[in-house]
Amino acid sequence: QVQLVESGGGLVQPGESLTLSCAASGSIFSIPRMGWYRQAPGKLRELVAAITSGGSTTYADSVKGRFTISRDNAKNTVYLQMTGLKSGDTALYYCNAAVRETVATNFQYDWGQGTQVTVSS
């Protein structure tokens, strides 16, 4: 069984920065893809950024140039560096990981419980 634990959320003012972390633990052979999603009240959950084990990244248009996703494979941890935060970034941020527990098993998709990011003056 795999667990994902997020940290780093909080309350910041517009224009400030914040960095989120998500550590995966449990039975892990490989994690081909890790990412961050967010959901605000009344809106659908959306992909913010994702990164493969090879370092290929994907970003939502709304965060390009402001957010940077990275990962530390040795620690099974993914990070989201957020700069120039706007009120529209306010949401519950979830960590997601596609995990293969052993070489003989299929992928399973795991979610963290979420960490709140609030951008307000």
C-alpha cells in the first residue's frame, strides 16, 4: 500500500511564493509520473503540473512561467515551487502519483489528502 503526504500549504499574500512537497512511501518499485492537481469550491479538479521519472514536465496554461515542478527520485518526493501567486491560485492542492509497486504489478493511482493554499490580501 502506498501513501502520499503533502506539506507546505498556507496563507500568503498576492505576489508571494510558496513551495509544496509530497512524499510517497510504502511498497514502491517505480513512480513513472507524479503531479499536482487543485480544486477550488464550485470548480472541477484540474491538473496544475506533472513530471515523469525522466524529467519531462507538463503545466497548466494558467501557471506556466510561475510554477515549477521537480522531483527527487531517491526520496520519492515531488515539489511544486509557486511564485507570483494570485488569488485565482487559491485551492486545495492534491498530490497524485502513478505507482508500480513491483516489477510484475500494474500501475495504481494514489492521491494525497490535500494541502490548502490560500492567496489573499
